[in-house]
Amino acid sequence: METDRSLPHRVRHIEHSWIPMPDGARLAARIWMPEGANAQPVPALLEYIPYRKRDGVRLRDETMHPWFAGHGYACLRVDIRGSGDSDGVLTDEYLQQELDDGIAILEWLAQQPWCDGKVGIIGISWGGFNGLQLAALQPPQLRAVVSVCSTDDRYADDVHYMGGCLLGDNLSWASTMFAYNSLPPDPDLVGDGWRDTWFERLRNSGLWLDTWLQHQHRDAYWRHGSICEDHSRVQVPVMAVSGWADGYSNAVFRLLRDLSGPRLGLIGPWSHRYPHLGMPGPAIGFLQECLRWWDYWLKDTDTGIMNEPMLRAWMLDSMPPSTTYHQRYGRWIGEPSWPSPNIEPLVFMLAEHRLADAGTEVTKKALALQSPLSTGLFAGKWCSYSATPDLPHDQREEDGGALLFTSAPLEETLEILGAPVVELELSASRPVAMIAVRLSDMRPDNKVARVTYGLLNLTHRDSHAEPTPLEIDRRYKVRVQLNDVAQSFPRGHRLRVAISTSYFPLAWPPPASTQLRIYTGTSRLILPVRAPREQVIAFPPAEFPAVGGLRQIKSGQHNWRVIRELDKDFSTLEVINDGGIYRLEEIDLVVQRKVEEWYSYQADDFESPRGETIWRRGLRRRGWSISTITRTVLHCDQNNFYLDAELDAYEADRRVFSRNWNRRIPRKLV
């Protein structure tokens, strides 16, 4: 990889280096630093993730770390123990071993002749998580964190569960790591021992989905690594970043509210991506913004970044519903603190099929609701990657299976910033039930775009740790907090609240079809309203270096298809995310990556939902070729989840390893 000569410093690149751990294990690192760092030590920036520095996110790494190195930082991309080219086996997320190793990396960094002892951590998703978790351990070397698309709460606000409901992304994410963990280190880096490490991983990494399904309630397993258990442990400055199309935007608001140290929040229109690569656009000069942050906290240079509003967010303009956007229209807004003094509640009462202004007399009625399993087929993913058309479709098809409350046309533009809340009085016909609540923008042409949503397993109405069954036909008052959002509703548009009793496959349905009764007169919608005002907030355009060569050998495809077999009353959502086959020219490595997912159900049979994923991964160069196929199937009856999985590994065309799993996991009020 050549140095970008436009950068202030020439960059030295080290493709592979070993970091020794106290127990003798070695972690693999890729390093970029200014050429003169040995003579004039510089601060270090660490990204610490399991996504294979050599061949997994290699090109993404090159859009960031060389740029920071060229601006005076030593940058490390380290493979977590058991992943990529590091020693060992990875058996789960955020293990204590991972955090202990992270502390050892920071200590090692501070001892290097090219490091001045000050370290920052940057990461997206997994790397955003462990950046916060390591900060909570208060290592003296760590001076600041940039945490992108992450969470402080592993149970209530992560890929596994939402509102006590099991997310479909739980299966999808587990399958992703099942495939990653099936791959060996690169023989060009680790030598002849690569095969021993590979087989150790194949035998011992395990089936993570089994573990996650064993913990259906908030317990010590999820409290580990959830810094919300004690936000005061995080004392270093934190920049929390996310996007409205991402699954992790809520954490930004909690971190701004609950951390006591210096903090900034940044939320754009993006999906699960770094903002300099942000989709939907507009992408921004995120690296330049991070440089202002690092220079301020690691080089004691007053860049003015702490004079910015505590929260900067992209106020989304109304747009027609689409499963994919190249660009989201809107503008940047800022708030001096969070909670903000500029937010006021606006209340609508849930009347019979309409939203009534607060103070309006509303007739008290019981409205029956019992959604079909088809409600949710057009919901998109819990966490969008903008790699496929994975955003929600026009909600009119979803609204057919929901109870609707629609406002009169707005007399003036209405803007919200924060988390809408729906308070409901309801009763249920069964002891286990869920609700999905959607807030949508209904346009003058009657197209309906989902703005935000929330889920609640009603047995979790009082506690995620100790849920309790519903008493049949007893009235309960429940509160559903929807995902935070910034959205402008133009004059003449209408607000719509849609409530359903299923939302598959975004969330796994309850054990049986349930009828709810929603009581008008006491149920209401509370919106966090922000008065529109003009502000001058801008970011420079995205800037990042050119990445190493990639030559596409076989093109892939990305698609979502809803398949309805009407003669059988059988429905399937098919998701294909195929990267094809390509060569990483710099390391002479051919890579294959393909995933297929199917989520299906039969008629209105709540014991029929089924999720299946198949991953195909391959790596090869002259004289070396491996591939793996992983398959995971999750299905259920009223009392149990059933988990079946297969792992097959090949060297050249010969299968060298095979293992099957079959698990029955009791449902616990899910």
C-alpha cells in the first residue's frame, strides 16, 4: 500500500505484527504510523475487532487508519483473540478475556518507542462496544473514545432482544459470527501452524446462538459488558456516533444523558457504517471531525470541537417510502445538552381509529386487535447495512394487519427530536403477548413511510429481569418507548400510529395468536417536539485515502424477495447478500463471501415461523485453498425453540471437518 503524499506525514505501514499477551498468546496487528515516530513518539489509536484485518474489513481499514497516521498518529488494527490471524479460539462476544487482552494491548502500546503513552480507541459496532467497556475499566493509557454504532445496554438495546422480544437479527448475527469463526489464519503470516489453529476453532468456537437463546431475560450474562450498569465508571471523553438507519441510535441519547465526563453526540442519516462511508447519504468528513477530537484530547490542541453543540443530528425531511435511499434530505441541527431544554411534549389521545388533540373529549371504547403473521414482512432489518434494500417498505401493506390511529392533516410543520412514547391501556386473551408500535408519516398521496417504532413483550411490562405472565382479560397500563429519531412532518401530512400483535421476521412472534383490546380515552401518544429554527452546522465533505486493489472475479447480487405461495398459504422472505468472488491484489488472496437467509411461516400458524441461514466463505491463493459452509435453522413450537446447525470445512475439494448441532431450548415467556 502506497503512502498518500498529500498527507502531512509520510506513513510507515506494517502489514503484520505480534502483540504478546501475559499468558503467552499472541494477537495479530496491522500498524500504520508516521515515518518519524520512533524519533518523535506520537499518540496511538486502537481499533480492536474480530473481523479479520487481513481479508475481512481490510479495505475499510484502509479508508481510515492510514489517514490518521498521516496526521500524526500510530494506528493499530488488532484481531481479537481467536479471530483472524490472532492465536486462540473466540467463543462469544465481549468475554472477560477480550477485555483483559484489551488492557494488555494498551499497556504494550504505551511501552513502544513510537508511542508517547497516550491512546485513543475508535470502533464501530463490536469495536464501539469494547471501546466503552475498556473505558469503564479505567486504564491509565486511555485518554478518549470514539464509539460508533454501539450500545451501553447489551440486553435491552442490542441485536439480540428489543423490549424483551427476540429479534430476527439475533439469528442473522449469530450466523455471521458462525461463518467468521470457521475461518483459519493466513498461512503467509502464521506459518505451518495455521491448520492446527483452524481445527481448534472448528472444534471449539461453538454455537453462539445456543448461548444467547439460553438467556432470554436480563441476567448477569447481559449485565456483563453493559456499561449502563454504572455509567460513572466511564470517565474519559466519549464521542458517541450513529445513524437513523442504524440499530444503535438510542444509545447516543443515553450516553449524553448519563455519562458525567466530556461527551459529544453525532447522528446522521446513515446505516451501520462509518460516517465518511455513510449510506444513505450525505456522508461527511468524519475523519476530519475525529482528528479535531483526537488532537484536542491526545495532543492538547484546542481545535474548538468542545465548543460545538453536545448533540448534532440530521433532521430528516419527509421522503416517499423506499427500501433504499442513496440520499436522505434534511439539515443539521444542534442541541446544547441532552435532555434538551428545547424539547416540549405534544400529546395526542388515541381515539377510535384516529389521533385526537389533547383535551379533546374521547369516547372510551375497547378496540380489538389480532394481527396476522404477515405483519412485518415489509419491516426491513432491525439494523440496516444499506448493502441490500433492507429499509422498511410502504407501510400500507403492514397497516392492513394493524390497529390504526391517524391524525387530521397537520396545519403547520411539526418536527420531533428524541423518543416518542405510546402509553396504552390494554388487555390480552393469552398470558404471553407482544405489541409492535409504529409511528409513520402519511403523505398527501396516502403513501405511508415508517419514521420509528418500538417493541414490547408484554410479560416484560414491569421488568426485563423478572417478567411475569399476563392475567387474561385483566387491564394493564404499559409504556412503549419508540426509537429516538429526528423527523420533520410537513404541513398537510398526517401522523399515523399503527399497533400490531406480531412483527415477524424483525421480531419472533409469541407462542400463539393473541387478541388484544386497546382502550381509547386513556391511551395516548407523546411526541418530543422541537420548534423548527435555522442553525449553521456543517461538516466538510468526506475525505479518505485510496484503498488497495480489489479485482472482481465473479459478480454477486443483493436482494430481498417476498414470496407468497397462495395455493399453500405459505410465505417466505428471502434475503441474498452475495459479495461474489474477488481478489485482494496486494496480498494475492481470492475471497468468496455469500449469505442466503429465509424467513417463512405457514398461514396463521404461530408454531410455523422458521429462520434459515447459509453462509459460504472461501479463501485461496496458489497452493492453498479452504472453504466453509455454515447452516443455521431456528424454529419453534409453543413451548420450545429448536436450533439445528451444520458446519462443513473443505481443504481444496476435500471435506476435512463436519459437525452438526441439535438443540431444544425452552421458551421463557418469549
